Amino acid sequence: MDIKDIQNLIKFVSKAEVSEVKYKTKDFEITIKTPLAGSDAVYAQPAVYHTAPQAVAAPAPAATPAAPASEKAEAASDDSKYVTIKSPMIGTFYRKPSPDKDVFVNVGDEVSVGKVVCVIEAMKLFNQIESEISGKIVKILVDDATPVEYDQPLFLVDPS
């Protein structure tokens, strides 16, 4: 678990309004405590037993070609007129309320403020994610039943 994962876990715990979360694996243990009064103070106490060397994997991504970066920049400029619906938490993204039901939204569907667009399962709780804007779904950025992170873009919406 790296620093970004820990920060995302802390954000999730603070938004979930729970007082304490413990996460433990064979190599790592973390306890996050939040005051019930609702203040912003969050305390993390990581205990690392042993760590694998991670510096070996770092140079490999730097060798990627520059062409995909320019393609991403072009796509970003095309998508700048759209508004993004982002994940408010860490969890698993689902397009359907249950396997035997229809998807909440498809590309081309109109959404309004408060309309449920997906479900994110976190800690065995299924949280309905509602649209904060009105418009038309242009693109679904996440595959069904895949993990998502806090603030990860889920949908592109054309507000016009």
C-alpha cells in the first residue's frame, strides 16, 4: 500500500462518517480513527513489518513513448466542453442496481440533478451515486464491476 492509497483510504473514512477503520494484511497494518464530532482531524498509525523494494519498478514507466501523451492531450481538449461526474469514494463501480436489472444510464441518455447514474460498493455497502448536473451522457469512462478511486472520473456529460 503506497501513500496515495493511504490518503484515499483516509478521505473515504472521513466521508463515510465512521469512527475507526482497521486494515491489516500479512505485511501491513493501518488504523484510521476519526472523531465522532465531525471535525476534520484524521489520525493514521501505519505499522510496516517489512517492505519489498519498489525502486526497481519505478524506471520502467519512464521509458514509455511520448506519442500516447500527445493523443491524450488531444482527447482532453475535445472533452473540455463536457462536465465530469467523479467518484465520491473508493469502491467497486457498478452500472446496474443488481445483475438482473437494466443499467442506470447509457451513452446518449439524459440525466438530471439527483438521477442515480451508478452504484459504488464500498465495505459491503452499495452507495447510489447521483448526478450533480443535468445534461446528456457522452461517455462512460469506467467498465462495469471495476475498482474506482476517490475523485476518479466516471462519466462525461454534455450540459448543453
